[in-house]
Amino acid sequence: MSSPAAAKTDQQPDTSAQAKAALARVGIAAVILVAVFFMYSKYTQTSKKLKGLRDKVAELVKHDSVKDYNSAAKLLDEGLAIRNSEQFFVATRAEVASILWVEHGDSASEAPAKKYAAEAVAAGNNSGSRFYSEAAVKIGAGNLGDAESFLGGLIEKQITEHRIVAAYGLTHQRLGKLDAAKADFKQLQEIFPRYAAYYGETLFLAGEMSAAQGAFARALDGAAGHVRAQIGKARADVARGERVPEAAKLFADLSADGNDEISPVLKSRVLAGKAEVLLAQENPAEAEKAARAAIDAGVASDPQLAVAYYDLGLSLAQQKKDGALKAFEGAIAQYKYIPRVYFQGALALAAAGHADEGEKLFASFENSGLKMTTTSTSRRATSTSRPRRRRKPATSTMLPSRRTS
């Protein structure tokens, strides 16, 4: 039998074990708190870094610069590497890639445009960047009807964020619905220089050169170094016979090797601008070379590539060389919605002694379903009368559209 003292000892709790357990619990809690604090601190630092990246990207994309779009793409990729579920980075990466692919002809941007647009859609992202990129992917694939229906449906629901309206304008422009495109871009032109430039480009296609000059000037008022607007303004100037030497210098400067502001689309437009300057300077032989280079450098989806074919047709006609009609027909096959191709082209062919070909080109306008407008029939740019077979050839070389509005 145990003694009372021993029994008492057996009944005492093991205070050392309890202390150890308590210390263990405290230690675990401390570890958890440290881990939580560390995770929170890291999350806060990451969020701060992502905000800094967002701010830089937002500033870059305002510039509508090829160089800055590419810089923004790198920052967006950096953000996605940190947190790939961050919806600003997903949708904006889709938007930037779509702009470079669809509007600038950068084929390397097609894959990321499609990838991130699909991710933004799958995530239910409802930003303007998501809707723009979703539409741009349709435009880039040539599904213009689908893009028009998609964007029109959003606008009917009063979802009219500026990127959505801009994509609608781009769709209308490529469909040849120039009046609708003008209306779309006109309401946006005060928001960003990019939209004023789009408005100017649509007016340029329509042959409304004076109005195009004004739109491009507004874009340049907002951003003096806006390359797209600089090119468009110079070409509209030359079309009106104004500031031709300044345009020649601009195109020479923009043609410098290693210019990271010049995309495939802009390169073709610069070369076409050179051809137009040379035509204005009555040098059709060199204009022919520049126009052919513009066509070779061009991107098939760019409506303005048709103007390079038109420039080629004028240069050939002025030299009385074969192939002018084929060049004008190439312009129509590329984009049939430019009235001066038919009218100026027909007159150029007649002046070159090919009135029969001029008749054929004019007839293609009558069969195109296009409407004859005041601009398209302006005597400065064209003539409302058909080129006559027995008409005496003009004594001077025909120049490209001078004052067309």
C-alpha cells in the first residue's frame, strides 16, 4: 500500500508538460501570425508594385505610339507574371496586342491578342478594353459582320464606353460605311488624339481632304508627335497641293532605319505619301517606285493600301505606260469605297490616251452600288462626265487629287 504522501504526489498535475504544451501553442500561433503578416506584407508590396505598373501602362497607352504600345506590353507581361488573374492586366494586354495586330499590322501580336481576349471574356471582364479586344479579334479575322453585330448590340444596351464606339467606327470604316464611321469617330475626337486621327483617316478615304486636315490638326494639337496624325496630315496637305516640301521632309525623316515608331501599316503609308509627293512634283517615274514599295510593304487589311494602288495607277498613266488600269482595279479590289479611284483614275486614263479603259473604270463605279456625292464629283478632284473616246488628251500631266473638298 502506498503512503498518503505518495498518493498526493501521484494526483498532482504535470505542470512542466502543461507549460510545454502551452508554449507549443503559443509558438504555433506566433508562427501563424508571422506567416500571416509576411503574406500580408508581401501581398501589400505586390499590390503596390502592380499599381505602379498599372499607372505606367495607362500613361503609355494614351500616347497611341507603336514604341509605347510595345513598352506597355512588356510592363503588362511583367504584371501578369506576378499575378496572372489581375483583370486589368489581362484585358489591357488583350487591348494593346489587338491594337498592334489589327491597327498596325504586327503579326507577332495576333497570338497574344487572341489569348488574352479569350481570357478576359472567360473571366467575365466587363471593361472597355475587354469589349474592344473581343471586337478587334473579330475584325482581325475578317469577321466584320460579326463585329458590327456584337458592337451594335452593346451600344443598343447603352454600353457606349469610348473603346466600344472606336471599335464600331473601325468596323464601319473597313466595311466601307464611311458616313457611319465618320459619325462614330467625330464624337470621340476630343477624347484622345488617336480618335481624331481615325476621324481624319476616314475623311481621307472619303476624299474630304479639307476636313481631314482639320481632324489631323486636332490630333496634333493634343499630341504634337503623334506619328499617325503627322502622316495623315501630310498626305491630306499634298492632296490639296499644300506644304509639299514639308511633307517630303517628314516622309524622309520617318523612313530612317531603326525607327521604332513605324509599324508595317505606317511604313506602307509613308511610302505611299512619298509617291504622292513625287506625283505632285511631276516625277511619275520615281512615284511609281515609291508606290510599288508601298504596296509591297502593305498590310492587306489596311483600307489605305488601296490608295497606294491608286498612286501606282496615276504614275503609270502619267508615263503613258501599260498597267494603269490594272493598278486602279487593284485599288478597287483592295477597298472599293474610294470615289477618287474611279473618277480621277478614269480621267488619268483618258489623258494618257486610253479613253476606252477610262470608260471601263467609270462603268465599274456605276456598277459598284456606291453613291455619287458632292465630294466624289468635285471638279477639282474628278469630273461628273464620262471620259470621252475622242477627247483631246490633256497637255499637262495629271496630278493626284488636289483640292477635293
